[in-house]
Amino acid sequence: MTATRPRRHGKRAFLALLAAASLARAGDQSEPGWRLTVIPSYERPAQHENIPGSRTAIVAAARHRGYDEFEYATTKAAWQRATVLAQEQGEAWLSAADVQIRRDRHRVIDRILITGRDPLTPALALTPAFYDRFEPLLGPGFHVIIPDRNTIALYPRAGGTIPPDEAAALLRLHLAAGYPVSREVFRASRGSLAAGGILEQ
């Protein structure tokens, strides 16, 4: 009995599949894109924008370099790319985050909590998709608090002040964070924020 000689095209097909898998893995490891994000004002990279009224936070274009380290953009081209990505990818970034909607006894939304492992989670607040999604639920100019890199808390502006126990909990989270962002209360608009208050002890 003689062995059948393997077909050459089978080997070629296998090598093609192997190359495609290698390219896919390389694509997964490609460097992350720039994002406009909220950072503490003391970090103050050379290229940044102030948040109107804020004393503790600014906007910078950053990308995650691993081990919770950021690289900050130094060119206008990188900033413009971050702006385009916020418009194009904001909805996908938001879908990847954990969004918890809480309602009061009258079934009215009184808080939305957004959490994520991504240290660029604060970038969500600077995307048009963020305002487009939450303004219908919370009303115009809703409150935004970003105590650390992994947490965003939203409250309806029409509800007045943030409940004192929750304000205290958010402040404790900010003070205990390894990478705090801000203790200010921002007002949201489409693609931007403005400071409107501060969490007090």
C-alpha cells in the first residue's frame, strides 16, 4: 500500500491562514488611538484645553500606554485625530462601558453610573454620543462627576443638588483613588463640559 502524496495547494492554504491569523493578532496589538479626555489640571501637558469654570480639571488628548500610563499629544494633528475619533467611535466606546441606570420610586431616573476598566473612561464625557444618549434621559445640562479614571456619575440637573450621602461617597472615592480626576460637578453639553460646583466634605 502506498501513501498518497499531500496536495501542494493544501500547504499553501494553510500558510495563508497562518499569515492571516498573524496579521489579525498584530492588528489587535496596534497602538491605541488618541482620545480627548478629562485629566487633573496638575498634570498639565503642553497641549491642553481648559474646562470653563474648572479649577481642578482640563482636557488633553491622550492614549493609554499600559500600566495606567498616558502619553499626551504634542501636535495639532493628534488633537484633531482625537476629535474625529470621538465623533466616529463614541457610541462604540460607550457600548463597552458598564452603564447602570437607577430610578426612584416614581420610576424617574435619578442617577446613571458609568464604570469601566479603561483608564480613558472619562473620554466618554467628551463625545457627542455621550450627550445624545443621556440628555433625553436626564434633561439638558445634566450633572457629570468624574471622581477617578474609571467612574462617571450623572444626575439630572432638574433634580437640584446631588443627594448629600452620594456626594460624600463620590468625594471619598475621589480622595481614595490611585488616579483621581476631579471633585467638581460639571454641566454637560454636546461634546464638552463646564464646571458648575464642587463636592464638599
